[in-house]
Amino acid sequence: MTTIPCVSVSYATNGSSTKANEFGMRPMQERAFEKRGEQYLLIKSPPASGKSRALMFIALDKLANQGVKQAIIVVPEKSIGSSFHDESLSKHGFWADWHVEPMWNLCDAPGNDNGGKVKALGTFLESGDKVLVCTHATFRFAVDKFGIEAFDDRLIAVDEFHHVSANPDNKLGLHLGEFIARDRVHVVAMTGSYFRGDAEAVLAPQDEGKFESVTYTYYEQLNGYQYLKQLDIGYFFYSDSYADDILKVLNSAEKTIIHIPNVNSRESTKDKIKEVEHIIEELGAWQGTDPVTGFQLVKTAEGRILRIADLVDDDPAKRDRVSAALKDPAHKNNRDHVDIIIALGMAKEGFDWIWCEHALTVGYRSSLTEIVQIIGRATRDAPGKTRARFSNLIAEPAAADDIVTEAVNDTLKAIAASLLMEQVLAPRFEFKPKNPQSGPTPGFDYGEGGYDSNKCNVGFNEESGKFQIEIKGLATPKSEEATRICQEDLNEVIAAFVQDKTTIERGLFDEELVPEELTQVRMGKIIKDKFPHLDAEDQEAVRQHAVAALNLTQKAKEVAAGSSLGEESVNTAFVDGVRKFAMDVRELDIDLIDRVNPFGEAYAILAKTMSEESLKQVAAAIAAKRTSLTPEEAKVIAKRAVEFKRERGRLPSISSSDAWEKHLAEGAAAFVRFKDEGRYE
């Protein structure tokens, strides 16, 4: 098994994201607090950036200054309730402390989510106390019991907001829609991974429009750390049993969380207990169980004793003891407390183990949100921790595999997830059309020689982690909504694009592919489906911005990977990569960006990590499904052909040596044929 990280991002570690202002607020918390007056606030910020404390500041202000009677903090599971225990905020400069009466932190109370806890929430609503913490489930039952009106003039703060969805079966999403319709509560929603491109929408579009967003990017967070300066993300393929191959990716000297596969997945042996035993055997000789913590003690070949926490065991007494030992506050800062944690469904969101250096996940995970949460376990800053990594082990499609289609799908989805994570981890892009009036923006560094009015410039602002890139022929969004999408939500568009099966199959394996078929036609269709209310000009502006963000990230990675970098320039490799690409081409224009296959670099990595035999098999399985143009695609291409004629004064030629022009001519001919056959209404 070859281990090549497919994404490797380095950061400057300038310490800024961990520095506090005079009120004890870190930059992300300060940014959120500036919007404290908003009735509906959505905080999008990475794991470990301090969202819980940001909420404390905002809730205290709403209670003291905004006429809000009470604050109800809603978390997905009991363990996350501990994030809202008392905090002495005043000792760092804030004007109040955070206090929750012990009886009102229902996450600490025994019993299930219904029954007594719902009754307690009802008592709280009648009381003069200010703050209550409960699980999503308790809150759902309480709203069913007491009705929407009972919560008027209160703040409802939803942590790990991605658990909500607009699906009518999702109770919390349904309630939230009713609260917003009644418009008598304040809502603060917080999430570390907000992908509406995931399985289903979190909010209905009309509700989402009411939320003011605060976004703090992964780049800002990691660039501002004190210690952690490199994050690697890789997918690796294995054959036979994963436990046999796990040591090729697992380094027992690194603090690691292993997530074994779901029992329903292809990678699972269907016996999770045996899988854990197998992993432990691979690591060394079992020495017994620690009587206090319940950790498994294993002696490695080098003679080190590993302390392994098994969260897979179904025996509640054993698992609760291990779980309690992991949460023991006395050991929060003790790096040697535990070495490896093995889990199945636990230890994902809200699980704090700052020393974790490696999140190793076996089996494909269908949800991008889940992947972001797992990666978040390894991206906390800790003394002496300079590198962190996320590895995804996936079963290679076997030659005799009758479920080869599923194997191929898993492979493609893993690649899609890694492409998206690159976008999430990269600095933010701000694109500007290049015109004679263009000039430099203060605060941006334009590289050697500074701003040059005769070319397309690439500026970078180190502090905000933002690129400003001039592109010739770039369409600018006209409406407020399209502008917001281009500034805030390009990753949503890219998520939908890289998860589109036809797109990624063709991008990786179609040797005859003309990149514009993906960048113009497929991306155009995805945007039209996703934002049908935008007019054609705005849809095109969003398409161009999304393609530019995706392709410039890929090109920067390609340039950075091909250059030999010293320690000094590793931190700036991504920025240098974008600059070099922009300088290597005569002019950075939108047509040139459209001519880049977004999956070219991903294929190069796949070819290195997967065996040649499997790669051929995947390519063959995809080639067998290839179909000719659909009427819908022919229609889109015919529109592009009309634009071609308007720009150049002639129709595209079927015999042109330019592949895209030839494709336009073929598409236009297919459109006429479909029209004659009556395929369009």
C-alpha cells in the first residue's frame, strides 16, 4: 500500500488565532460578538476555534441588553454539554461570568432525554433563572409538549447545527421553521461543517436568507496557531483485511484515533470486537487492562507500553469506565494519559483530545460533514504538535469483486471529499475582473515588483488569509444573493460539483474529455438546478467564480508539488503556486481557467496510490457506462454555440482542431436532431 498524502497544507503558525483581545475574546469570538445584535445568527467556524465561548459572550449580552428572558443551549449529545459549564469570563476582561445552575445543565442529569428532563425544561421556562443546557432530543420533546409560543422572547442556541435538516422528518428542522415563522425568538446556530451540499438542505432557502453569517475559515484558524503548522489528508487503498495493512498507515508513536468501519459497510468484517482484537494484535503483545482507566495495555516490539482506549466494546460498564477516563479533567493536559483510541460511532464531534495527531478512518464515509468532524479531532493546537494528519483507508476494488460498482463509487467519493477539503483548507478567494481602471487594494501583497497595471495581479493578505485575483473577462454578480454566494458559498457549489457522479467519473477517466464539458456544461447545470431563482447572468457569474476557485486551488497544488521547497517557503507554497500559475500563462482569463480539468491533479495522485490493475478495472467499469449526450446537455451546449457565434461571427466548425469548438458543433447538431424528433416541449 502506497502512502502519499493527497492534500498537504502548511501554515505560518503566527499565533494570531489564539491571541485574546482586552475582553478575553479570540479573533473568531470577537468577529461573532460584533454581530451580537442579530436576531438570527449563523456561526460557521472550524472545530476548536472557540464557538462555545463565543456563544457565552453573545448570550450574556442578549440577556443583559437585548430584552431576551432566557437562553436555552441545545447540543446533539450529553457529552457536549460539558462545553457549557461555568466559565470565569471576567478574569480575562469581560463584564460578566458564565454561570449555569447545576440543576439546569440537563446534560449532566441522569436519565433519558424524555420524561423528567422535559418536565424540568418546563419548570425552567416558568422560573427566573437565565440559562439551561439540554440535548437536541430533550428540546424536541419539550417543543412538542409545550408548543412554540412557550419559548417566546428567548434565545435558542443550536450547537452542531448540521444535525438539523429541512427534511419534514427532521423534527428539529421542522420546529426551527416554525420558530422562524412566528419570529418571536432569537436563534444562534453554530457549526464546524456546514455543507448544504451534503445529503440534504439544513434550512429551507427562505429561512436561511434571514440568518446573518459569521464565517471563520480553516485557513485563518490554522494559520494563527502556535504549534501546528502542517496538515496532511490522504486516502489509501488496501487489499484483503484492513487490520493486516493498518500498520502501513498507522504509526504507533503518534497519538491516534482509529474509527473502524460501520458494520454495514464493505470494509467491515461484520465482527467489530474481532476487528479491535486484530488491530491490538498488530500493535503488539497484550499486557492486560489498566484497573483504573479500563485502557488496554499493549507492549510494542520496541518495548513501549501503549495505552489503548476501546470505545467499541458493547459492555456498558467497561465502555463507560473508558469513556469517563478519557474525559477526566485531571488528565486533560497529560499527553501520556492515552496513546490510541479505537471507536466506531463515538469520538467524533465535540470530542476534545488536543494531543491527537492522526485521525485514521477505515471505510468510506458518505457524509462530508462527518469527515470534517473527524478531521477536526486532529486539528487542535497543542505544545510540541507540529503536524497532524487524516487518513482514509478504503478497500481496493478486487478483480473478482461482484460489487465492483460499489467499490468504484466509494473511491470516487473519497476523492471528491479530499478535493472539497482542499477548498475548505485553502485561503479565501476574491476574484475581480481585470479592466483599465483596476488598481491595488491596501493590505494586499502583490509579490515581487508589486502591483503591475499591465497584467492580471495576484494579491494576498496574510492577516485575513484572503487572495485577490484579477481575471480577464470575468463576469461579476449583479444581485445581492449572487454576490453573497460568490463571497461566502463557493464551497457549497464546489461540493455539489465534485459529488456529481458523472462529473467526477469523466474528469478522472474519460481520455477524450474536453474540460469545458465539465467546467461550463456540468457546472452550469448544477448552478441552474441549485439556484433556479438567479437570472442567467448571475448564474454564469457564480459558475465562473466557482470554477476559478476550484481550478486555481488545483493548479497551485500542482505547482507546489512540483517544486522543491525549503522550510521557509513551505508556509507560502500555496500562495507561490497561485502566483506562479498566473505568471506562467500569458494572461489569466476565464476561458483559460475553463480549459483546466479540475480532476487532473487528483488522477495523478490516484495513479500513485492505487495498484495499476485496480486502476484499469475502475476505468473499464466507468467506460462501460459512458453515454452519448442527453437532450438537456445538448440544449446547454447549443446555447454555448450561440454565444460562440455572437463572439466570433461564425458558427462552431465540426472539423475544428479545437476540441471545445468541435464539441459545440456536435452539441448544436444533436440539439437540432432532438428538436426535430420532438424531444423538447
